[in-house]
Amino acid sequence: MDAEMRDRYEDRLEEIEALVAEPEWRSALVVEAHEAVHVAVAYASGEPVGHAALRRLDGGDLELKRMYVASAARGTGVSTALLAAVEDAARALGASRLVLQTGDRQPDAVRLYEREGYTRVPVFPPYERLHFSICMAKVL
């Protein structure tokens, strides 16, 4: 995932890396193992092909983080299955809404989320410092 995102946002790496160097930003962009309240991993033929994590935010929402499907598994329903799994987990954890942040160079992700009932919401902190952020939410 990191390699693909580096390629997509190569001309913005300096900006992103400067933010990640700030402790409060690192925690926004990186999910440490102890922060994840749920992690889903998708497998095909015994090999991991995708993952997604949930992190609790102040206010009771859960944030979808680090959702990724390997390019070879795209178009096979893995992303839809992962999204359904984390939405079920979010409901079980008592969340009434799931929020996420993605970027303007991930139109495939935006299309998936829109197709699955997510709507664009105002960019929420701390992502407003990334001018290319797209934030979305789904009421569960």
C-alpha cells in the first residue's frame, strides 16, 4: 500500500513527509497496532490480498484506515467484502457512523465508497492540512 501511495502522490511526498514528522500528524496517518479496534484481512488461495482497520475517534465515530486491496485482486469483490466486514464490526462496536479520508488521486476508492453508500463530508481534522483530502461518511 505504501509503495502504491508513494507512486500516486510522488510530487507531494515532501509535503506529506513534513506532516508525518509531526507527532500529532503521525498518529493521524498511521494506525499503531494498539489503536486498531478491528482489523480485517482478506485472503485468496491462502495469501493475504487486502486489509482494512478501524480506529475509534473522539465523539464515537469509527474511522476506516489503511483499506487496501492488492492490484491482482482488484475487481474480484475483495474490496466490497472487506468494507462489509469492517462495517459489521463497526456496528458490533456500537458505532453509528463510519468516516474515512482518501485522496484526490484515488478515484477508484471514491467510486467504491460512493457505490457502497458513503457520502462526502467536510474534511475533518487533521486532514484539512492535506489540500487533496476527500472525507466521506456512512451512517450505519
